[in-house]
Amino acid sequence: MLILRTIFPSTTNYFFYTMIRLDSKHTSCGICESEIAALAPAAQNANALLHSGEGAGNDFLGWVNLPSSITPEELNAIGATASRLATKAEVIIVIGIGGSYLGAKAVLDAMSSSFHFLQKERKHPYILFAGNNLSETYTAELLEATKEYSIAAIVISKSGTTTEPAVAFRLIKAEIEARYGKQEAKERIASVTDAARGALKTLSTAEGYDTFVIPDNVGGRFSVLTPVGLLPLAAAGINIAELVRGAKDMEAATAEGVPFEQNIAAQYAAVRNVLYQKGYKIEILASYEPRLQYIAEWWKQLYGESEGKEHKGIFPASVTLTADLHSMGQYIQEGERTLFETVISVAQPEGKVIIEADGDNLDGLNFLAGKRLDEVNKMAELGVVLAHVDGGVPNIRIELPAINEYYIGALLYFFEKACGISGYILGVNPFNQPGVEAYKKNMFALLDKPGYEEASAAIKARLK
């Protein structure tokens, strides 16, 4: 088995990228180093386009140098508002959809205990999310569940008119004002929106909310390192300075002048495009740590919305292992050979659990006695990779030394940078999303929104 490995920076203390391909008996399922090398110039050129701003979608490249441009003053301002909200509320409701909530949710889940809701004493408020769906059941349950708690809100929307968050904010704003009055409500509501225009900006100015800016040149799915992600995370007690520091170091490690042999973002982008050209149309992001589940959800939006255009693009899917081996494992192992896996592995777990011997040994597991549970998890991970590779599934491996703010920040920027490079290699504009407007037009017509009368009549006639 050939293993191509690039370690960043020069020690094993950072996460590294590994691509495993099948041995010579199964080369149809793998890729050769020469194939990766052949795509290296395209990857380097794509990276150069991101930095020069000469590629498609160049008005949305503010994320490229974002980590290194964030100042201590900006972090302090975010921290001050976050602290005020946290002192006033036991629950902070974050209102947003898509990129306006997935990044914060991903980092928050990664950095929180899986059972934080059972903690009797909390240093930081609960963070709940709203405006990411139109479920009446979910919204009713949210309003009911928070009745006995003091609440505050962070509303995130560039326009303030996106249906899901706008409806949720209307309801939650009314609840806050009913409880505390309008004067106190302005101390309990903060917004992240456009710098100069839009319904939410107008309202925020009129009401006197603390307001932070979504940069015009940063699209929603690339916005986790702006106040969109940083304000909710700071309110939750996440060390946003470390998150930004990790991203900043990864920005430097994947910059334009970094050679392909050392640029793990360019390599990842090249490898997945080689696989795509060979017929692997589905990428499964896998992890053996449940706390990374929403990192995968964020990743799916990032890549799906960036690359799924012009009837092109790798379909992003995800699994949490070993749990999903008992549901999706059969298909991955023996289903249609159109998929490959990218595995996020975590070198050092939090906590320590030793498996003890049992006198009766009825389960036959005494051979594991004295081992850490993480060793069993790691051997399951390696065994699955070997089995899937033998079954015709190419694997890419990304290792994090640990789950903390620094490495998660680096991982986020790594995926963002690789996404921009990969989209340019594919030949699409990675920074627009024209397809997401189709459902909105139909929904507005069906709801009889003013201005949609003709479309409404046409759709209703069609449904008859």
C-alpha cells in the first residue's frame, strides 16, 4: 500500500494529510503520484487566483486573508458584547440559517462536552439555535423550553429578510420585549448584518442594538471567522483568539508562495479532483469523534454550495463512525464504487477510560483488558480504512493532534482554502449559489407574496 504523506509544518505536532491508495493489484481504485503531480500546476494556479482576485467570484474573496486581518481591537469589541449578553442571560438564542449558523454550531459542538446539558453549574449560557428551519413544532418547543430561563438573542442576517431567520427573529424579539420591555431588550439583542443597508441594519440602528458587520466580500459559508461565528462562540465561552490564531497559521501555511509539496490545501484539492475525474462522484467525510458531527455539516454546505453547479461537482456526504458502520457500512464497503472517504482522525482524546477485566468474561472481551478505549477506537478506524480500501474506496486522512480552538480554527481555514482551489480546478465559480433561489420563488408564489401573483397563478394551475 502506497502512502503519500505531507506533514505540516515540520513536526508531527500539527495535523497532517495522508492519501492512501490501493496496492498494484487494485490500481483502478487508487491514483498514482504522477496523476496528483499532473494536477499540481492547476492547483497552484487556482491558489494564485484566490490571492490575486482575478478568478470568478472575485468579489467574495474577503475570507482568503481574513484570519491575518482580524485585529485585537475587533476581538475585544466582540468579546465585550458577548460578555454583556452572557451576564444577562442563561440562554442565548442565535438566529440564522446556512452559513449564518452552521459554522458557530460546528465549533460550539466540537468544543463542548457531549453532555454539557447535564451540568448543574454552568460558567456560560446555553446557546440555542433558531431560524434555521420553518418547523412550527421546533419553534413552539423552543419558546416553551426557555420560559423559565432569562434569554438574549443574536440575530444574523445580511438582509434581514431571509424568511426563516426573519420569522424566528420576529417571534423571539417579541418575546424578549414582552418580558423585559423595549429599553432592556436592546441590551439583550445583538445583530450581525450588512454594514450600511437592509432591513436588519435599519432595525438595529433604530433600536440601538450592538451591531457587527458581515463583510460584503465574505459569503455566508465562508463567514465563520467573522462576527457571524465569533460573536456566538465568544458568548459561549469559546476562546475565539485561539480559533483565529489557528486559522491564521493555516492561512500562512497555504499561502500563494507555498510549494505544492508543502501546501496541504492544494494537495487535498488536487487529489479529490483526480478522483472526481476517475468517476468518484461522492465524498464521505468521516470521523470517529461524535463532537465533530457538525464540522461535517458545515463542510457539506461549504463544498456542496461551492461546487454543485453546471451539473458538476462532488456530492458531499458524511458519517459518524463507528456508529454509522452499523447503518451505512454495508453500502460503503460493497455498494456502487463511486465514492471515496476523507477521514478526520483525532490523535489525542479528552479524558481517559481503561477497559477492565471481567471475571466471567461472558462477552469474550477480556483480551481488551488494560487497554484505553481510544486504542480500540483507533484500531477500529485503521481496520475500517483497510477494509474500505480493499473494497475499492480510496481514502484521504486528516489528523488533528487534539480537539481545541487552535486546531479547529486551522481545520476550518484548511477546508475553506481547499474548497476555493478545488472549485477553480473544477471550472466553476465557487462563490455564488444561483440554484438556491429556485425554491424561494416557488415558496413565495405559494404563499401569495406581493409581486408573485403571476407565478402564484401558474404554480397553482400546475398543481391542479
